[in-house]
Amino acid sequence: MSRAPIISGAYVGVVLITAGVTHYVSVMHGAPIGPGIALFVATLPSSLVVFVPPLDALEAGALTAFLIGCGAIQAGTLWFMLK
């Protein structure tokens, strides 16, 4: 079996677990920025697009969805590069 789906799937798993923990901590403990940094770091370098002026005003839920999308794009890129 090729290693591409294993590596890209593991990366998607990391992004989704980090997003779930981020959402849980934000909702349960009201920590608006701290857990979001973990999701930001997990989706680097594509998460740097968040600093583009129209995107820096996103609400927390929309920002989380955007970062998950960044992670999905990166996982697809990993799969494409490794296959």
C-alpha cells in the first residue's frame, strides 16, 4: 500500500482532532484565543492566509472552518506529492 493515503490521512486526523479540542475548550471554558493557536500551528503554512485583511475579521466559528479547510487542502497536497 502506498504511504500517501496514510500520511495525508494522519494529517487530516491531526487537524480534525485539534479542531475538536479547540472547539470544546472554547465552548466549555470560554478561552477564545488560546486553543485556536494550536489549530493555527497545525495548519501552517496555509493558515498564514488568515492575516489577509478581509479574513482577519472572521468570527470564531468561521475561522475554525477556514483553518480546517486549509488543513484539508494541505492534506490533499501531501497526498498528491507523495503518490
